[in-house]
Amino acid sequence: MKRILPLLLATLATPALAQTQATPTAPASPRPAPKLIVAISVDQFAADLFQQYRNRYTGGLARLLGGAVFPSGYQSHAATETCPGHSTILTGNHPAKTGIIANNWIDQRVGRADKVVYCSEDESVTGSTHDSYTVSDIHLKVPTLGERMKAANPASRVVSVAGKDRAAVMMGGHKVDELWWWDGKTYVTYAGRAVPPVVQRTRDAVAALVARPQEPLALPGWCKGLDRPITIGNYTVGQGRFARAGGDLKAFRASPASDAAVLAMAAGLIQDMKLGAGAAPDLIAIGLSATDYIGHSFGTQGTEMCIQQAELDQAIGGFLDVLDATGVDYQLVLTADHGAHDMTERQIERAMPMESHIDPQVNAKQVGAAIGRDLGIAGPVLLGSEGDIYLDKALTPAQRTRVLAEAVRRYAALPQVAAAFTAREIAATPMPTSPPETWTLLERARASFDPDRSGDLLVLLKARVTTIEKPGPGYVETHGSPWDYDRRVPIVFWRKGQTGFEQPLSVETVDIVPTLGAVLNLKTPGVDGRCLDLDPGPADTCKF
Ligand SMILES: [Zn+2]
């Protein structure tokens, strides 16, 4: 299991550049700012998953457990999807301010037929469609930490690499020196940008890796208890070991090897760009997407996720070894964009008989059609499916009022629906200031509400109802709910020489930017979060 990252690193490393660039600075008082910020997001790394596996880690994640550990970090908002989640991590703002209210939302002003806009695209590009889009940062309304560092000192460099474009864009922000994501076939960036040699080497190494068939990975002994089949329709999951045929790009994406590849590219960029060795501190954001693809494809309680946890731990360990060899004093933070919980079929077998798939009667198309019939209005009436629901812009003001009232009444009567809030109700709710686990559903909705982009109505499902109507290969489990299994993620800070501690009470992902800002002696006005004191004793890293 330890072979993929070293293989790629061997391909990538430029020996002359891999040599030590600086001698580590001995901890002094007050400690000088680190030279490099390393921010890792593990997509769908739920607090529950971290809790389940933390005693099994022996590699990079085991090392990070010696840092400042916040096992109950919150993506506090209701819309616990990848794009909103990543938009909080390095901005310090809730999605209500980042403007990233979902992975996709409806904008009835756009010219395209389906009116669906993707969070990290520029829909104004001529000829672009929802399925064939141009990646862009235009929807992100606030600066990232990297942008703030560049504003303070233009010599700071910002790099963002990820398995998904939306992770790379939302963590990198608007001013990135290098931004690379996997497009399903290879690593790409914005049009017109040069391909650094290390990225080309990554492309070549990954292409060769994908072309070869993959034997099943070894099953760690502690995974054996999970090695049981779960039948979903006409196929089975739960016992997979990531064997794949040569050339299977989809299987590669949902495998530990895709995380190892992103880490190898990140390590290569750190070496080649000499990140952390310049006049000003640099930042690299790394989005590891495999945990999410594996969760969606196989759930959280099979051999697949168990192997992934073991491989992720080792791959991060290999990456940290490369970082250490540069001699750069780096501050690392690791967190996630949202949590998840296991697939419905296995949950039912595991003492959760109330788990259910969403009923088609909750879908806005059905609800809208019924309202249209009753009120004698032609046309779709409601747009969307679940979550954010939009009133058709063709409705008259009088029709809008009647349709909205009728929609609220009908949704509230459905047994799977926890709440149906109007945009006006959500907008009138103050941003909560209490600990995130105490927030009401309306307050959670408020934190991911943007009056310009959110629906006219927000429909929230009851806990343990999944938005997957009918599971199929690659999509058996998901997240996106306002419930804590989707909101809670670990947040871990680690720096060489730092004294570790654990704080089990809740903190938030919006706290990361003011915390890192303090470490960098950088004020971060306008953030929603607060600085977390990373010193377990009387000293206070927030005072600078
Ligand atoms: Zn995600």
C-alpha cells in the first residue's frame, strides 16, 4: 500500500531541486512566522470517519494527531456540499458571504436552456453549457488567505491543486500562481497558462499508471471485520480492493492512487517553485478528492473506505517526508469540506431501520405540477429538485404569492420534510453567534443563504433521509444535509516544534483563516470565524 506515492515521487522529483533549501529555524520566543502554509482538504472526511480510524493511523495522519486537534470542526451551514464547504476553508467566511450556496444553483437570467449554473464556472462564456463549462473563480465573492497574503506582500506565492476544479478554485481564490485540477483525463489549468515541467511529469506518470491494470490492494488486518457484501439492486459493494482494468479513468478517480497523484504533484511544485524559500511566506492548498468519490461509490463502512483510510494516511506521510526534506518551516492545517454518513442499504442492516431514500413526491417537479394543476397555472411553476427551489420567473406577482404559500403548505405536509423556509424568512434571520451545534435549522440555512442566488424556498429533509432517490453504480451514498453527520469534520493544525493538544468542543472551518492569519502576523478583517489559540499553555498565538 505504500508504493504508489513513492513511485510517483521518484518520477517527479528533480534531484537538484530536492536538496535542502534552508535550515530549519529553532523555535524561539516569539516564534517567527512560518514560511509556508500547507492547507489540505480531504473531501468528505467526516468527523465520524476520523473518529473511527484515528487509532489506526501510523503515517502522516498519525503525525498530525500530535498537533492541535479539533475533532469536532463544523462546516456550520445547511448546504453541506463540496463547493460551499471548500469556499469556507480558506476565506474564513460562511457561504452566505462567499456566495457559494451550493455546487449548482438556478439562475433564470442565463441564456442556457436548463438555467443551472455551476459554482466554479463562467456561464457567460459563449457556447458553454452546464456539462461543458469554463472553469472560473468569478462566483467567489470574498478573498482567500492566499489573496490576503499577496496583498500584504506581493512576493507571496499561492498554489492550489486538487482532484476537483471546485476544490482548487475555492481554496486558491482569484490570484493564483499555479492552479491545477483533474478534469477526468489529466491535470489542467486556466486557458493560456504555461505547463510547468513538474506538472507535465505528473501527467505522464499518471497516464502510465492509469494505462496499467491494477491488482487488488492488500487488505489491512483491521479492515477484515468490514469485509462483507451489501447488495444494491443487481450489484454488490463492500468488499472492493480497487482492482481496475488498464485505462479505467473512472476507477482511478475513485481510488487511493488519485490522492497520491495530487500529493505527488503538490510535492513536485513545492520543490520546483522552492515554496517557502522566498522573501515572503507562500501558500499551497491541496484538495484530496478520492475519499469523496469512494464514499459516494461504496459508502463508508466497507473494505473500500477502510483501505482508503490506510492509503491516505501513508500518502500524506510520504508527502510530509518530502516537505521535511526541503527544510522549510511550514504550518499545516488539514480539514474537510463536509462529512457524510453510510449508504441507506447498509444503514438499515446496522441498527438504523429508519434510513430511507428520498421519495419522488418531494421533488419540485411533482410538487410544482400539482400546484400548477390546482391553481390553473400552465408551465413548470417550480424550478429545482430538492433543497433550493425557485419560482418560475414567468409567474405574475399575484401568482408568485399564491404558489409560494401553496408550496410551503404542501412541503410541510410531506413526511420526509423537516422544514420549508421562504427566502424572506431566512433573510430575516440574524447570523448566529452561538456554538454551531446549537444552531436552529433556520440559522444553518441562514449561513448558506445568498439573496441573489438562493432559492425562493429552501426544503430541508429530515435526518436519515438521503437525497439519493435510487442508488446506482458510483452513487450509493451522499451528503448535503443540515444534520451533524454532514456538518462535522476534523480540523488539525500541525507545525514542527508545536506542543499538541486536543479540544473536543466545537470550532468552525471559518476559524481556520483568522488562526493562520495570527500565525502569519496577518490581520484578517471581515472573516466570520475567530482565531483559535494554538498554544496549549498561557501563551496565546492569537495575540500579535
Ligand atoms: Zn465534497
